[in-house]
Amino acid sequence: MYIRTRFVIRIMNIQQALENERKELSKQEALLQEAERILFKSRLSDKNILDNLKFYNSSFEFLDDDEIEKQKTFTPAQIKNLCKKLRLRFLSSQSYSGEIPYEAILKIKDLNTAHRKDLRHFKIVSTKDFFASPQSDAAAMLFAQTLYGNYYLLHSWGKPLSKWRSAKFFPLRNFESLFICLFVFTLTESLLLPNHILTTDTKAGYFSLYRMACVFHLLIFNAAFTVFGLFSSRLHLSEQSWDVVPRKIK
């Protein structure tokens, strides 16, 4: 008799993950967006066009936030949070040497025709490997920049990401998450050590000053080893590398 084992790989749609980021939009950020909208509108008013002629000419390269779908518009903060959580990159489309899907090109042409624009500022959200290797089939999203500094989702393609990607790269999000993981690992490590390894004092209890000292010294050792490992492998925290162009893979 043969027993078949089936492994279920949990996948995640990065577009849905980005929409979840928008749901966490604070009232303060919403007010800031409204203030920016009023500022841009004033610069494009008939009275101020001559004073802002250079800006007015370049405005045809951006989408107007008031004329596009709100559900497909995202702020830079929302995209940054997504990139930090899933260890993604948010880079100019010029950083990608592969081919953009033809469906995306058609959407750009339709937007140019419908809104009388000449869109030129595009960015892509995807993994580091996507930008480093043109053959990568990782999930990606193409954005067009708007007048208010937001980004309109044009097209998404590629294989969905693993559901566990956020947990997998949690230690590399920022310094705080790295320290949390390092401390939890050190604490677990020290709690697993028996008393006779920590001290020869037979009267010492399980939770004693010896174990506290062990946590402190192991934390220093593990921190030094982690820093050395990050430097030697040239790994950077997601907070620092989310908008950095990776080296190309030949």
C-alpha cells in the first residue's frame, strides 16, 4: 500500500497585502494627504499657472488623484511598510532589465488616452531577485506616480509570495525586530541550560542570579555573532534597503 503525502504551500497575493496596509491608514496621514491635495490644486489654478509653469508642464507626466480609482491608489508610507514586512524593493522601472507584460503597456496607453497624459514616472514593487535577474518570475506590481506623490497600481503579475514570508524576514525588518528576535532566542537558549552547567552551587535555584548572568553574557555573544554574520554576508535591514537597487546577476 502506498501512502501519498501532500504538502500545501500557502501563498500570498502582494496586492492584497498592500490593500491591508491601506486599512491601517491613520487619521493624521489622511489629513496630511488632504493638505497636499489643496496645495497641488492651488499651484494648478489659473491664477498660479504662470508662477508654476515648470510644474504645470511636468504635471502631464503624472496622474491626477481626483480622476483615478481610489482603491488602486497607495501612499509611499503604505508601500514602504509593505516592503519592510515582506522584504521587497520599491524601485524605478528603469532598474528592471526584463520585459514588462504587454497587458501593463496597454493599460498605460489607455490611461494616456483617457486622461490626456504622457505618463513617464513608473515604479515596481517586487523581490530583490526580480530586479537582479531578468529571468525571475517573482510577484511584481507596476505603479504610476500621481500629482500628490502617491502611486497608482497599474498591473500585477508573477507567482504569489509565500504566506510565511513576513514571519521569515521579521528579524530583518529593522533594528527593533532584530533585537526582539535576538533576545527571545537568547532567553530560550539560557532557559534550556541545566543548573549544573551554569554553577557548581548545589543550593542555587533554577531562577537564580547565575541564570540572569548567563542571559546577559549570551546576549552579548549572540549580538556580536549576529553583527558579524550580517556584515560578512552583506545583509542589510529591510528598513535600509527597501529602495536600494541590487546588483545585477549575470
